[in-house]
Amino acid sequence: MDDPGGSSVDPSTVTADATYSAETAAQVINGFAFDFAGNRGSDSFTFKLDKTAPSISASKLPATPDGTNGWYRQPVKVTFTCSDGLSGMAACPDPVTLSTNNVAGSPQSVSRTAYDKADNSASAAVGGINIDMETPMLTIGGVTDDAHYSLGAVPTPSCSASDSYSGLVGSCTGSVSGGLPNGAGTFTYTATATDKAGNSVTKTVHYSVDYYIAPDTAFFLQPINDTGHTVSTTLSVFKAGSTVPVKFQLRNAAGQIVQANSAPVWQTPAKGNATTSPVDETLFGLQGDSGSTFRWDSSAQQYIYNWNTSSTQSGYYWKIGVRLDTGQLVFQDIGLRK
């Protein structure tokens, strides 16, 4: 165009239109024209063209799973690296951290898009990410912690397990340890479960198996009146200085007589309250035992300890007792009089 009142532009001198298709970061385009009076006008601009999408790549950290069977047992961070050789980057995605376990076993993935300043875009994705940061659920059945069971009536220990993410490797396993060869004593049941990611959980239950002492049934046998386990108000009173035979039998839950794994231990009698009750038991002419354990009488199928009392113990109640190899303690009061 020319100024108003001028000679106007000579169309034949105007720079011809042109099409530019080559990518360039900065190309100067010049143009000019003359009016009919021979005056020259010119202009220029910088041309930029970026038709190429930016470069973007994604990577995982840690790069390889720390668990088994391709599973991660920790959060996974996905980072992105971007570049553009012409217009430059406008936006490169921020890192993404996956910190949840897989749902229903479905792998996780991350996809993000990068943009250059010419608004070209490119995307990158990382898939097949399996995360299981939890140990399996493990339950012990049959026996309970700190429980006491009678010999011959012990529930069978068992375990069950489940895993909601990677799934179990096989099933839970359990083993019993401890106890005495005759089946009594203190036991430990240990159960373990492992999932496919390598997460493992172990639980233990401790329980005791005792000799069966039937309710309302005498533990100590005659000539001692077992008032501690039967409904009776009459304590045995023996002549001080005589030998008192202390007898008992061990049984399982079925009522069968069993032997201890090791000899029951005689407990040192403890002095109690004074008594004026008369002697009501027969005098026994037996030789007293000098050891600290009960003897097994195979013919009578019972344990026995002949307690050699002293005349100086007269006039008092005495608590006698036995410690079994299971740790069970059983006591009974008797009196001694002249």
C-alpha cells in the first residue's frame, strides 16, 4: 500500500508470496515493493517452524523389582526425561510415585504427555508394575496362646492364610516343637505363610499340656484325705514321728494311668497353723525316703514318697506337695499330732 495521495504501489514490484516448510529455529524473511514514483519500501520478520514432537522417556526407580516373581515390595517412582531440539520444552511431566498395592492382581501403569513450545506433544508410558507391600493374613486354629489342655485331649493345631494382592505361594505351613516325650509339657506351634512377592509372616502359639486332674476326684490317694480336690472337711491327722505314705497317680483325659517323663519332685513341707485335732490315721511302720523325688511303684501303678515326719513337727498343719515335670504343682494339707 502507499500513502494516501501517493502514486500507489506498483504491483509488479511486490515480493511474491512464498511457502516455507522446512523446520527452522529462526529464519529471517524479507519483502519489498516500489510505488509508481520509484520509491522503495521493505519489511522483514523472523520465521520459526517446529513440526517435530518432543522426545520423552519414562523409567522406574527401583529399575528392577526387589521382590520375587516380578513383584515390588516398596513404592515405585516413575520419572520422565524430555528434550526438544527446536522450540524447546514447554512442559515435562513431574515424577509419579505408585504407593498402593495392586487391586485384584491387575498390574499398574503410568502414562504422561510432554509438550514443546510449538505445542507438539508426545507421550510415554510404563506398565506391568506389580506392587505388594503387605504380608499375607495368617490365622492359627485349634490351639490358642497360653492355653492349658489335658493330656490326651489336645486340639490339633492348624493354620490358614490368604493374600489379596500377589497371592500365596502354596499354603501356610505349621510345625509343633517342645513338650515331653510322653506328650505332656509346654509346646510351641509355629505357622508361616509367604506370598508371591516374597512377603512372609510367621506366628507362634504357646500352649501347655497337663496331666488330667478330674474335678471332685482325689489326686492324693489314701491314707491321705484329699480335701483339696474332693468335697470334704476332714483333714488327715497323722502321728508326729511316724512315716506318712504320700501316693498319687497320673492320668490322661481318658482316665488312663500314665507315667511322667521324669520323676515327680517332693516339695519341702511348709508349716501351717496350729492344730489340736486328734490323730485319726493309722500308724504306718514304713521306712522313710531320703531322696527328693517320688518313686514309681509298677505293681500298684502309682507314685509314692514315704515322708518320715519328726515329733518336733507335732501340733501343726503341714502343706505337702509335688512338682510334676509339666510344672504343675499339687498340694494338700495334713496335720501332725503326738
